[in-house]
Amino acid sequence: MTDTYIQWVSKGLGKDIAKRLGLPQPVVLRRHKPGQPLVEGPVLVQGAGSGADELASTLLSWHLDVRRHAVPKEKLGAIILVLDELTTPEDLEKPVLAAAASLRDLARNARVITVSRAAAAAAGPAVAAARQGVDGLLRSLAKELRAGATGNGIVLADGATTTSPSTLGALRFFLSGRSAFVDGQFLTVTADAGRLPADAEKPLAGKVAVVTGAARGIGAAIARTLYRDGATLIVVDIPAAGDHLATVANEVHGTALQLDISREDAGQRIIDHAIERHGRLDIVIHNAGITRDKLLANMDRGRWNSVIAVNIAAQLRINEALLASEHFRSSPRIVSVASTSGIAGNRGQTNYAASKGGVMGMVRATAPLIAAHGGSINAVAPGFIETEMTARIPFATREVARRLNSLQQGGRPGDVAEAIAFLASDAAGGISGEVLRVCGQNLVGA
Ligand code: NAI
């Protein structure tokens, strides 16, 4: 579904009218294209400790234009605020106000990224207060940024440093056009694990990936993005979607598996197909999902059960088969598609939100189990995404829903796919049990 308002408001009369009437002024987001620079413009690294120095040296080794002090009036591609040594809330003042002085110099689609430590691991109340303060600070700042700029944070758990592979992986993701619709979010680096890819354009080279619900919508976009990043694809969907599935399989030069994921033997069927046709299995993306909306007062057993069966029970059963399989032991990756409905709730979606909340609970509890095989499991929670599903929402409701986030527009299926591709890569090996929202920072609810 095209958002014609963005085109109208981005130039000429439309731009003037929107400005005068105080209407939303979304901009066309800078999305990743192969060969594109990581970030457009110099990167200002604020922060005084050794962690900031080491991070700045790494950015220099990536041939970025790095500044340790702002140059007046220079347009910046990004500000990285390294806050890993906070001991009291007062420690925030110096680096935060120094960064504040440069906010007006941010270029379009610029990035502000904090790097801080986990409050849960703090030694005492003052340290925890300072660390948790970064959360509120960053989420508020993200709501103040304009012109496609985003603010996101990286949180270091015990054992992770400013230059751990997944800190750098998350930093590259947040700096790049791959995170265009991720705003006001944090990723926690849980371990000093993972590895940056040898070829940044093909981070999934040599991997075999399964995507469920890939015949259309977000699933088809995930398949295309993983293929672009070098993976070999197995696309899965119900037999009734067989023709569309075959088209996607051809497009990504992969194989199609017609399978209802709620079948008892779905996990084993997926493993058998992967081993017989491709000789290995590295990545499973649980994307297939359904909605059967009704107010709870009118909910029938069929609507309730079908949503739970497809959206969560099937994933649990497939994961059990994967974790038990000797063929899923080489740095395996699972990424599940949740939804912001499972976080903030949505009227008419008690069944759907229960299933998507369930996905997030499953991911957290499965992280230690898959860690035993050197693997990771995470979820991505999309907000308003322009798909066939959201195109069916009545015009006025849709228009309000798609503007109610910091970027004042809906996301694209490809935006969800980019987050999934990152979490499926070796660069995210030190990130597990996390839920990353791809929602442009919804302004209402969570
Ligand atoms: P969609 O309805 O366009 O595509 C879902 C695909 O899953 C279809 O091809 C369908 O045939 C397949 N599928 C359904 N049941 C299946 C089963 N039992 N076995 C195998 N395949 C099955 O949906 P869309 O919009 O692409 O959503 C994809 C995922 O993203 C879903 O999990 C959805 O809940 C989630 N999501 C979507 C949002 C949006 O704005 N569109 C927002 C938040 C989450």
C-alpha cells in the first residue's frame, strides 16, 4: 500500500500547507541499498572513558569520518553517546549536554545511539538509577528527533564491552539504513560472542534459512532480504498458497515446502527437507501468523484456538524438534515475529495478543536452551506495517494508525525483514532472548 501523503508533503505546495497547518511531515526514510555507505556524514563519538576511545578507534578502522569533538555547523551523520561508566545520575550531564549542543547539526536520516550498561547488573541504587536513566533519556530524545533521524540504544550486560562483536554488529545495524524504521529501541548484548561478517554485503553467505509464511507479505520480504544477504532459502507456507510460494521460491532461487506449521510433525518435516535438499539447517524464521479478531465478549472457541495453534503452539513444537536435532547445532539462529499488540494490547485482539505475548515469553525462556548449542533466539515485534492486512483497515483509522509513531509513517515489510536478517547473522551472536520492536516508536501504548 503506497503512502501518497509522504510524496505530497515532501515538496512544493504540500510541504508549505503541512507546515502552516502543523500537519505531520514524514520524510522518505533512507533504507539500505547494497553498496550504500554505512552512514552519511561524520560520526561524533561523545564520552570520556576508555570504552569510548576504543569504540572511536574501531569506527576509524571502518574508514568512517570520526569526530571526538563537534565542529561548529558541520552536518553530522550520527552521534554516538558512550555512557558505559556512569556511577550516579549526575554523571549524565556532561556527555548528554555536550551531545545536545550538536543535535541541531544532525543531517536528514541521522542516527543518535547510546551505549550504556544494564541497570539489572548495577552494583547499587545510584549506579542502577544512572543506567536506567539512559532508557528514559533515549526514548524521549527519539521522540524529539525530526527528518527521519532515529535514536536507539545498545545495552551492555555483564561480560560485554563497547567493542564486543555484537556491540559492533548492533552499532552497524543502528547506523545503517537497515534500521530505518527502528526507533526508540534498545538491544542488549548478553555475551561477548558472535563475529562480524567477512563480507558486510553477504553476512548470511553459506547459511541455510527457513522462513515460514513466506508466500506473501512480510514473509516474502524476509525471504528476499535473507537471499540478498547470501542465504540459501527454504520457503514454507500452507498448500493453498502453493502457487504464490512457488513464485517466491523461484525468485530467491530456493526450495518450497508446502506445510501447515500447526501439524504435529512440522518440525521434523522442516529438518528433513533442509537436510535432504540442502545438507544443513542454520536459521529458522517463525513468521507465519494469523488474526481472527473479535471482542473477547464475542470470542468463540474456533477463533481463539486457531490463533493460539498457529501463532505460538506451532512455534513451541517446532523449536522442540529443532533443539533436539543433531542437525541444528552449528551456531543456530531462531527469530520469531511477534507484534506490538503483544506488548501494548489491542482492542479486539485478545487471542492474537496472547499468542504474540506468548512468542516473547517463549523467546526469553528458550535463550538459555539454545545457548547450549552456541545459538541464539530473538523476536521482532512489528508495529504498523504497510501490508495487505493493514490495507484492509478503513481509511481514517489507517491514516491515524500509520502517523502515530515518531517517524509519522507506516513501516514496510522490508523494514521487518532487515531486523530479522540482522538477528539471524553471526554479528548478532551475542544477542539472545531479546525482543526488538520495528514500529517507528509507536507514540501510544508501549
Ligand atoms: P499475511 O497474512 O500477509 O501472511 C501470512 C502468511 O502466513 C500467509 O502466506 C499465510 O498463508 C501463512 N500461514 C498462515 N497460517 C499458516 C500455517 N498454519 N502454516 C504455514 N503458513 C501459514 O501476514 P503479514 O502481514 O505478512 O504478517 C506476517 C507476520 O507478521 C505474522 O506473524 C503477523 O502476525 C506479524 N505482524 C504483522 C503486522 C502487520 O502490520 N502486517 C504487524 C505485527 C505483526
